[in-house]
Amino acid sequence: MKHRHRATLKVLAVLAAVPLTFVGCVLFMDYYFHIFHGTLIRDFKSSIASFGPVRLSYSAIVKFKHGVPSEGVTILVPAPTIEGEDIPAFERALAEVEPPPEIVRNERGTFLKLTEAHARPFAGVHLFLMVQLDRSGRQKEFLQRELDFASATEDRPGCWVFVDTGDSVRYLILKIWVKAADGAWIKRMEYRLSEPSDGWHLVEGEISP
């Protein structure tokens, strides 16, 4: 009888040990993730994301005082470059725009020519492109240093733009953003020109980081 009682107690002890072991494992894993999630796992995720696609978005917005003129609009906005060289992926995406902006090269740099043909109803002239540049983490670090506008000047900060619309432009906004696969900013450049007269303008902007 005592032998049977001891056997029963052993079985109960084993049965009780199973859920206790499970609870112990859960508590340990919870502790582990709380301690290391902010360091090891986050760094691991960041490392993986750095090898995801690097994307560039380019936006040029021109707003007019009294609507877009029916003809005679010529606006030159600078093209982005990497290490002073053209970006093939950007030019390929540009060719798919309807109508594709003409690429103009002169002594001031490389520009995209926008006309009244690129106007949107009630929105002025607008050009937007989203381009995938590369899948390499090395490219991400490369772009931090070397992305710029083709018309940027070495001796003065900023980029050149050209306006010929009969002094009818209210403002011009030029933005170029680069993001990594994890959504982290790599570089952000924004330029704004308010009520420009016709002709060339060297525009200073905000660049980060």
C-alpha cells in the first residue's frame, strides 16, 4: 500500500514539474527578450535591413500665381547625381514619364526641362519619381557622402534652377529623399524658391543629415 502511495506521489510530482518547467521557460524567454531585444535583436534586424533596397524619391513642384500659362513655360530643375555621375536608374524612370522631360546639359550642370505639358489641373507643374537604387548596405553608406544635385556649386552652397514663365511662378519646391529598407533616412534635401523673376537662380536649401 505504501509502495503504491509513493508511486502515485512520484507521478503527481512529474505531472506538476511539466507545467512548472514550461512556465519557467516562458519567464526566462521573456526576461531574455526584454534584456536583449533592444540591443542584439535590434542590431540584427538593422543589419539585415541595411542590405535591403535603397530608394530615392525626387519631387519638383511649381505653383503659379494665376494658373499655368497655356504656353511659353520653361523651368529647368537640377538632376540628382552620385559622385558627380548620372544615375542610370533615375534616367530610366524618367524616360517612362509622359511626356518625358528633356534632359538639358550646359555649363551650369544637368537639368530636367519642365513645360506646360507637365502641368496637372489645379496643381501647377509637378514631377515625381521613386527609384530603387541598390540592394547593398555599402551603397547606403556611399550615398550618405556622395549624393548631390548636378548643378551644385563647389564654392557656394545650393543648386541652380532656371525659370522662364513671364514672372508668373508663385513658388518652386525641389525635394530629394533617400531611405533605407528599414525606413531610416539616409539623406534629405529640400529647396524652396518664392516668387522668382525669370532667369537663373542659385537656391540654398536644407540638407540632413
